[in-house]
Amino acid sequence: MNNWFKSGSPWVWLSAGGVSISLISVLGLLGLIAWRGLSYFWPADIYQFEMTDEQGKNLTVIGEIYERESIPASQLVHLNLNIDESAETIERLLIKTGNRELVSLDFRWILVPQINNTSLPAELVVIERRTHGNFYGYIEEVILDGQAVEQNKMLQLVERVSDFQAEMEDLQKSDIGAINYQIERTRLKERKHILDNTLTTQLQQELKDKVVGLKADYSVLEEQLMALREKISRDQIIVRAMDGQKVTINFEDVLQVTFNNKLNVFEKLKMFFSQIGAFVSDDPREANTEGGVFPAIFGTVLMVLLMTVIVSPLGVVAAIYLHEYAGNNALTKLLRIAVINLAGVPSIVYGVFGLGFFVYMVGGSLDDLFYAETLPSPTFGTPGVMWSALTLAILTLPVVIVSTEEGLSRIPSAMRHGSLALGATKAETLWRIILPIASPAIMTGIILAIARAAGEVAPLMLVGVVKMAPNLPLDGNFPFLHLDRKFMHLGFHIYDVGFQSPNVEAARPLVYATALLLVSIIVALNITAVSIRNRLREKYRMLDQ
Amino acid sequence: MAIASKSANYRKVKNSLAKWMITLGGISVLFTLVLIFMYLLYVIKPIFESAKVDVTAKFVINEEYKVLATGVDELKEVAYSITEQGKINFYQLVDGDGHKAGEKILSQSLVADGESLTQLINVGQKQKLLIDSAGNVQLIVPSFTANFTSGKRVIIPSIRYPLGKEYLPIDENNATITKLSFAMDDEKAIFVAFTQDNRLIKTTLLAEDDFNYDTAYEVQYQEIDYGAKQVNDILVSSGLSMAFIRQNDQVAVFSLDDEAELKATIIPQLAQNKSTPNHITTMALLSGGSSILLGDDNGSVSQWFEVATDEGREFKEIRRFKVSDNEPVTAIYTEQYRKSFYTETPSGEMGMFYTTSEADLWRGNLHQGNVQALSIAPRADGLVVFSNNELTIFSVKNEHPEVTWQALWQEVWYESYPEPEFIWQSTSGSDDFEAKFSLVPISFGTIKAASYAMMFAVPIALTAAIYTAYFMTPGMRRKVKPTIEMMEALPTVILGFLAGLWLAPIIEIYLPAICLLLVFIPSSVFITAFSWHRLPRKYKTLVPETWAPIILIPAILLAAYAAFALSPVLELHLFGGDVRQYITNDLGISFDQRNALVVGIAMGFAVIPTIFSMAEDAIFSVPRHLTSGSLALGATQWQTLIKVVLLTASPGIFSAVMMGLGRAVGETMIVLMATGNTPILDWSIFQGMRTLAANIAVEMPESEVGSSHYRILFLAAFVLFVFTFVVNTLAEFVRQRLREKYSSL
């Protein structure tokens, strides 16, 4: 034993333990997110528990099992439970009972020893709704235009309503939205002319007529909308909740009706994928705690693309300067220190700089110069997607520089010399020889920058992200790309829904799903970048030989 | 030929153009960093500037009578003077509305015909109590309304009588009043007066409805038992809670809240233990109404307020300002909304100070000779002075008096606090709230969070780096290194979310398990290692020692499972069933769910890959001939590692740790989500903290642009910037040196 210690072997094992812990934590973390995130989409079994509570009353609880944990029995002594005294720990279950209009909390803890009977009745139904969250219960009646009809008509009715809903949404978002946008633009145009002292009575009349025309269009659309609204509120379902209460749910609220306990594995799998599809393509509902994350995905992608457009040329040029042009002097040393520090400065500092410099100083001046008609409400003098892209471009600049420079340094100098010897100028060598060979390295840098930017939240909280953006920064209204608009972001969505929402417990699965989405994007980007880099390294190793 | 040379020229131009463009692009990186630095400085600079006072306008105005009071409107466009004769004259200060600057635009008599003013008492900045030669008392407020006619703003002056035009019935006996002061709110007005027949009286006017709408009132008289022959000054606090009566060097405080009995508390005499005793010369109330300022003949001003002590509430001298070396303080003027005050000495020397931050903001002479009246502009951005028939308007640039280097980094004694403290409290619901900007608690929080994170990360990251770089087979290293580095790419918002919503509840419930892990994991490693050591040789070749990290994974998982399974049992037998309660009740330590332990672990995970990656590089690039030499001389692998490899790589390891520290200090999202964000000064592992970065993220969106708060948040960002700059530059410098050393070896 003593010899064993003297050999240092235990310490080697201990340091191996460091590796093991790191591996466990990385893989465990990814596994945890993946498991929790994916289980959000899997149709859960709906249990019915017959139980007896502390007062000896019998009651029925219906819902999904959300969490299990065991707690020391002594913590429950004060409840006067009628349970086995010798047990040291008691298992309890967190049940999602839904039915938010009937009970104040849609979650409840139940103690396993109090359960008398657990079953999975096939007739139990989950109704996913637009408001008030899920409903769990038994269907009593389906009412079509005031008349009770057979229950198997229900799916048909759900489909009918969802078609109408899509139509309404289309009407509201694109058509009515466009008219409102036009009216606002006309008002601003008039104001601009007033400010410039160029408003003639003729022009004023023209603008006025335009607004009148637009308002007429609007009232037509509004009528259509009202008609649709009437149609969707025709049919109802009557459902019995776990405590026997009957609730009437209008079809306009219903998104989906599923008998989870009846589904077989393939049907569940089908539903699993359709849920994932809905998650990435739907708008959020219920203060972001339900529905999809489409606007957040869209916002993240748009912002990152804008950032890429800004950061790529800058980063590549800076790297080329550092590797190909800069001499071995003090300036180069300073530049390298600058790059290292740009990489090391906390991201929130960029946010502060972006807010003060870009938003208030540059944006404020832009407003004074070009958007005076909208003042005092700012156009660019307020956080927006352009400022976010610019701020993150500075933040990710060193990533692109470092990666590109690494690529440049791996290109054998023989290639440069060859090109120069054949009479090419330095610029031509760069453009024709160096850059094409270094392009995978540049790609690596850009992908890494995108991955970094997609996950960064702190600076965005100051320079443009919001919890709920009414309009996407890209839409059908001229000039189509609205750089001044605020946007939603996946990372911020996680923070906001997980920490600022009123019902954190209900929102948690959605946060895991969002986190999974974000992590998969980032991990995929990183793996791509690293594999491109590795391939490149292999290639140069061969060139060198 | 011509074409060839043209194209050669063109190529040459293109070549040099490319060179310049690329150079410009390269330099722009440096420019960006400098721009960030300069911009942050530019925003911060105003908070450390001292005040500036400049003359903006001067008018010669011949008042026939002595000027008793002066004042100006909010926009500094119209000023007024009230003369001994009982007249108020308004003067235009800027050209406009058919009046030239300096022209008299309105003159009105404030007293009955044949009377004049014997006394004028300024109460606050606006209200004036007038006592005429017949002994009648009236309250007036010179007021200004802005009128917009044809797009132009015109200030129209007028006189308001907040308590009605009738003379105020101050004394039931109608004795002549020698000293008087008052304060009012919507419901009542309290007058405290000293009469010629040596009575100190309190008169309360109770509004029948609300003084804003109706000036009707009821009068209540009360005599204060004080027995003074003479009173120098009377002040009533703006909250109607206290009256201060000065009789020579003694100041008595009466609580006005207690209707039945008016008992005096004597503020202790000034300047004990001095050979030349000071005499109080003047007294003023500080904005907010709970502090009193006393000026003495020794040229100093002291601030006093009530402090809770063991013997109850007691007035204490909080701080003292040396206003003049040899002259007495003749007058103290206080601002309406901020805790700034101005002092004056007989020679006309003025000073501007801010109490809380103890800032000596400005000193100078505003006028030559005799000043008749001085008033601070309502927005505290100017002064109006009447002296020698001259009306002078000064602009005062003093936007951030509450911020000084001391106030940010040293303990500050705030009003109604028992002692000086470090406090960060930037906003509150009430209006008369004084913002408290001490960077100490949040800087402390930053250090605390970073320390716990480093405590967790450094051992794991360094051991992992050592093993990966020195003992691991190349094949395994190629897989393991990118996997651990993958962690660096994980968005911190996800780590923070997991820390706050997943880890924090687990730690709260399984706290004993976390402690057990500290013992279980190392022991499981040793046990596994020893069992492997004892394994027969033929099995050893099957699972070679180089697989240690893989062999250990199940062992560690098993240890962790054991720890969590034992946790409730341990909790039951050692901590009476509930660790949380045990910690709060038996140990007396408060327990937050989102505490330093959670932050330490979560941020540790964020820092591990940074440290691991750089330390691994440093160890891996130690030249092979050094280790070969050591091993050839008979040293074991472990000895070689400790004595040769780590020693050579130590600068690189140091720089890795520094980089990790830099990352931990600036991390925002994890701390924001995994702590309660309370700015406290406590090392306790079971309590949270607020860090500089999280503080910026929380407060920046709500802070008003250009305010002191906004600029202090920029200062916080600047502190972070400078700190990480130093750390990163140092780490980079060390790394460069190391690289040179390696290449020379």
C-alpha cells in the first residue's frame, strides 16, 4: 500500500478523476437537456388517481406525472398522515392537473401512500387550448350548432376551426397589419412635409384621401374577420373534470384533442414529431409559456446573419493584416493585445457600450437627421436588431480573427513564394492563392462566431431583445427589412420564460425544449466548425510533406 | 507595350490599394478597443467633475429700497425682487414677448397702503412669509406659468396665496412676532413663532378640505413651554414633524407629531474640548427635512440628524465641512431637492458642498461687497444674486454632486442609518428617496462569485488538464479534449437556467449529499485505483491503466448515487429531518435557495473548459526531451510530472487560471439567474450576491440616460473592462514569455 502511494499512482488516478468528472458533467448536461427537452414533445400518459386525503375524504386526481421525489417522513409529521410510521422517506408526485379555470394552481403534489388506486383510463382526453392551458377530463357531449352530435365528429370540427383560425390570423397579420402600417406611414409623411415646410394643400388632400381609402379597406377586412369569428364560435364540447364539474369549451379555443392513453407507440411517435414541428413553427401563446418559438428562432437567425455580414469582412481583413502585412513591431504587438482583450472583455461591457454608443449616440443622431418626423418616439435611437448585430459583431470579431489567422499560418510559405515568383503582386497572391486555400478556416471562424452570437444573451438584453415582439423584423411591408425593430431571441426566451414568467412551473418544460433547440444548434455549429478545421489541418499536413 | 505598362500600373495601384485597405482594417481592431475604452471614460467623466459656476447675465437695477428676497422661475427667464417697501418687481431676463432683457415687466404691492415690510422669511425656495409694519403675517408664493402663444413660450409671473389673502392669525394674543417659521402640506400648516412677550407658540391651521383647492382652515393654538428670553432661529421641518429652535449655541428640537406635549430634546453643544469654543452663527434645514446644518464662527458647518442608539433616538454630529479658515459662516442656503448647500462668509466667499458624499464642489466669490439677497434656481442649475443694485444670474453646472470617489468606495453615513455603511440601493418607490451608490457590495459580490467558481473549477480543470496532456493516450486525447472544450460553447444562459431551476432545488433538498460528494468522489477514485492495482496482471492488460478516466466514470456515478441515496437518511439522523431548518435555526445562518454554492458550481462549469484548454496546451507543449531526461534518470512518471513538467508549465497554468478568473468575473447570465441578486456583504456560502455584471444587466434598461445612476453603471462596466484588460494582458504576456522559453529549449 505504502509503495503504491509512493509510486504516485493514486495521484495519477485522482487526476484521471478530474477528466471523468469533466466528461460526466459535459455529457450529463447535454443528456439532461436532451431528455427533458424531448420529453416535452412526447405525449404523456394521463393518470387517474383515487386517493384519500388528510381529512379522510376520497377524491380523484387526473393529470400527468411531472416529477417524483422522496422526502424525509419527518417533514410531513405535522400533516397527521395515516401512514406507516417506520418509513423514513415518503415518495411524492407532482401532478400537472391543468384545468386552470377551475383551480388556482394547475400543479399539485400528491403523496404516494395516500393513493388507493392508479389507472390509465382510455377515455381520458387532453384538450390543448389557446387560453387557460390544457384541460384533462372526459368528454361528455359534442355540440354542433346547439345540437348534440356523435363524438367522432369532434376531430372534424377541430380541423374546421383550425382552418378558420389560420385564415383569421392571415387576415389580421398580413392584411390588416399592412393597412395599419400604410396609415402610419402616411401620417409620418404628412408630418415630415410639415416639418420641412413643404406641405401644400393639394398634397394634404391627397394624403387625406389615401387614409380614407385605407380606412375603407380596413372596414371591409374587419367585416370579414367578424364573420369568421362568428363561424368559429359555433360549436362546443362539454367536458367533465376530475371533480365531476362539467365545463363547456368552445371550439375556437381548442387546438388539439388527443386521447393520449389510447395511442400506440407509432401514433405517439407521429404526434411527437408533429409537436416538434409545431414548436418550431408556431407563435408563442399565454405570455410565452406555451406554443412555439418561431419568432425567437427567426429573430436569432436574422440577427446572427446581419452580424455575419458585418463581422466576416472585418475579421478576415484584420487577420490578413496581422498575418500577411504587419511587421514585427510595437503596433503589431498592440494589435495582438487588442485582439486578446476583445475576446476577454465581459460580454455585458459590449452591451453597455452598444447601448451608450450605438443606440443613444449614433442612433440618436440618425433620428435627428433622418427620422425627425417620428420624434419624440425614436426610430434608431432605441434598441433594435441592427444595434444588436453591430454589438455582437464586435464581440465575435476576435473569434473570426483568431480562426482565420490560424488558417493562414498553416498555409505553407512555399505557395506564397511560388505565386510571387511567377510575377503576381501581393494582392493577387492573396486573392487568388491564399484566400481560396484559407476559406475553410474562414468558414470555421464564421461558424464559431455564429455559434457564439447565437448563445449570447447579456449584451442583447441592453441593445435590442424583447420578450414579445409584435412584428417580425422582416415582413411584407416596404422596406421589408426593418432594422430598427426589436426582436425575440432564443437565449433571452429561456431567461424570460424561465425566470420572469408568472407560472414558472408550467413553463419549465418549454424552457427545456427551447434550451435543447438552442444547444443543438450551437453544438451542431461547433462540431461542423471543428470538423472543417480538422479536415483543413490534415490537408496542410499533406501539403507540407 | 503601352497596354502592358498600363495594366502593370493598374496592378500596382490595386496592390497598394489592397495594402492600405487591409492595414486600415487591421488597425480598426485596435481602434475598436480604444473606442470602447474612450467612450466608457467619456460617459463616466462628468460624475467626477467638480461644479462650475459662471455668470450668464448681469443687469443694473436701481431699487430704491433694500431688497429682502429674490428668486427666479424654472427656466431662468424671469426673476423677481421683494423690497423693504413691500413691493415685488418681476424682471425679464431674456429678450422676448415685447420686453428687453433687464426690463421690469410687473410690479405689485404686497402690503396695505402706508405699510412696509419688517421681516421676510424664506421657507424653502418658493414660499415667503411676510410680516408688515403693522404686525400682519401673510404667506405668498411668486409663481410663474408658461404660456404658449403662436408657438412661442411666454412666462407670465403672478403671486399666489396658498393660505388665502387674509392675514394669518398666528398669535391669539396678537403680540408682535419677532421670529417665525412654518411648513405645510395639503392638510395642515404649522407655524412656530416667538413673540415680543417671550412666548414660544405653535399655531396649526387645519384645512377644512385640502389646501390645494380651498384655503379655508381652522386654527389651533398651543404654547410651547420653553422659557427662553430670546430666540435666534426657528425652523420647521418640511415633513411637519420637528421644529428646531436655536438660542445662542443651544438648539432645541420639538417633535410636532405629539399633539399633547411638546418636549424639547437638546442637541448637544457644539465643539466640546476646544480651547476656543465655537459659537453657532446660522442654521438651515437640509432637503428632506431630517438633517440640520449648523454654521459656526470658526468657519465650519456641521450636519446633524437623528440616529437610533441604545438610549433611543438621538441627534448626532454626522460630518463637518471646513468652509473657511478664519471667517464665520453667515448664511447657509440649501437646495430644494438635493442634499447640496451653499455657504457664505462676511467677505463674500461662497462655497458649495454636498452632504452625503462630503463633496467640496466649488468655492469662489459671487459678488463684491454686500449681498442683499440670494436664491437658488428651482432646478438647482443657477443662482440669482441681488447686490449693490445689480442683479446677477449665474449658471451652476453641478449634475452629479452625490458621486465622489469616497462615496463609491467608502462607508457613507446616510440619513436615518445608525452608522456609516456600504449600500447599493439605486431606486425605490418613494419620492424623497436618496439613492445609495456604493460599489463595494457589488464588487464584493463579483469577487465572491468568482472565488467560489474558481474553488470549484480550478481543481477539476487542472487535474483534468494534467491527465489529458501528460498521461492520456493520443487517441483518447483527440476525443476527450474537444468534448470538454464543447462545454465552452454552451450558452451561459442555459447553464444559468439549469443552475437556477434545476440545480438550486436539488442542492436545497439534497444538501447533505453535496457534502458527502466531497468525500465520496475522491474515496471512490482511490478505492477503484487500489482495486485496479490489486488486479491480477492478466486482467490489467485487458483494461489498461490508460483507461482510468473511463473506468472511473461508473465508480464516480456510483459514489454520487450513494451520496444522494444516503442524503435523506443523513438528514433525518444528523439534522433533525430538515437541513434548511437546521441551518437557519440551529446555526443561525440564513439560507437562500439560490446561493453562492449554486453559482460556484454553475459558473465553475463555465470556467472549467477555459482553464482546462489553456492549461492542457501549456503542459502538452512542454518539450519531450525534458521529460525523457527525467524518466531516464530514474524518476517515476509522477515525480517527473511534479518536478519537471508542472514546474516548466507553471506560467502557462497561471495564465490559464487568470483567463478563467477573467471569465468568471465578467459572467452575467449565470449569476443573474442562479442568485437572488441581493447586494450584501457576506461570504456565506448559503447566501447569494449581486455582481457588477448582473447589476448592469438588471438596472441598465431602467436607468435614465445621463443620470448619475446611468453613469455609475457605466463606471461598473469600466471597472470590469479594466479588470479583465489587466488580467488578460498579464496572462497573454506570461504565455508569450513561456512560448519563447519553450522554443529556446
